Amino acid sequence: MSKRALLEVIALGARDAAAARAGGADRLELVSDMARDGLSPSRETFGRVRAAVDIPVRVMLRLADGFGAGDVDMLAGVAGGLRAEGADEFVLGFLDAHGDPDLVAVERLVAEIEGCRWTFHRAIDRAADRESLRKRLADLPGLDAYLTAGSASGVDDGLAVLLAEAARGDEPGYEPRLMVGGGLRLGHLPALRAAGLDAFHIGGAARPGGWGAPVDTAAVREWREAVDG
């Protein structure tokens, strides 16, 4: 329990970024429009965040509600623009109409962000078959994390899945780090840490005043202390 865990905090801009960094966040997930569950930020917003903090920033690649890719050419253009601004870590994940990974879209974006590390986000929690998805993505370069609650409805319902997957870390497709997020509460941490999970993602939990409020440094600090046990 002494190993420092990774704490990632959702940021919407430079003010959030600075508050999260002051509270002990290790990394940011930068998004816009949380009313739509987080879309790609502008290049200008990324530039301001990058200038405000010295911790890693993973940038969302998503332009529409849901888990469909939409206009892949436009997404690729957004990715290219963010890279030109200095972004070197990303978050993405798309499913087709059957709940399988949209490999055409994902592979196109992975090619656009060649050399960058990236997270496959909570689309895994909506997949028709989690294990199949992992195997189909296993050889994609740069994939080093899955953001997951274990269930589309959140960690309360997905805890057993998370614990089971944590025990499979040496199997093909399970090597990327499990980063737990989505309805994550402080009360979940003892079981997750005991299972060896060491990466956690918070959004609303960093904003006691709701999504209309900025990140609260004290809330992040409470999580920092809790995830480190």
C-alpha cells in the first residue's frame, strides 16, 4: 500500500489544471463540455493548460455524444492540430453499432498520434464483449491504459469485474494499466488497492460544487491521501 498510485483528474481548463496539480494530481484528462460526457478541447485551451502545469495532460479525442466515432477525418484533423500544439498523450475509444471496437476509427487515430501514449476510455464498459475488445486492441501501439468502471453503470456494479481483471494482468490483452473511474467513491479504494490496482480517475469527485464549479484543491488532496493509503 506504500506505492504511490496514479491519480488522474478531469480538467476543463487552466484553472482546473492548476487546482488539480496543487492537490496532488499526477495527470490530467483534458476535455470540454461535460454536459456531453467530455469532448475534445480546443488547441487554445490545451496551450493554456500546458503553460499552467508541469504534469502530463491526456487530451480527449471525441466530437460527439455516445461512443460512435462520427466524422473520422474531422477527428484526425483535431488530433493533428492538438499534436501541433504540443499534445503528446491522448484518450479515445469508439464502438460500432454492434458494440465491437471500431477498429477503422481507432487505427486511423492511432496512426495520427503515432509515438504517443493513449488511454482507451469507458467505451469498454459499453462493449458487447470486454475480453474480445481487449484482444482486438492488444497490438495497437501506444495503448497503455483502460479507463473503466467495470460496468456501464459505475464502479458499484463493476467492482467484481475490476477485481477479476486485475488478476489477469499478465495475460494477452490485459497488459495495459487498469485505471478505475466512473462512479468511483472513496469507499471503493480499500478493495481496489488490495487487489493491486493503482490508477484512479476522478471528475465530479474533484468538484464538490458540481460540474459548474471548478476543481477543488482540497477535494483532490483528500483523494491523493486516500489512494496512497
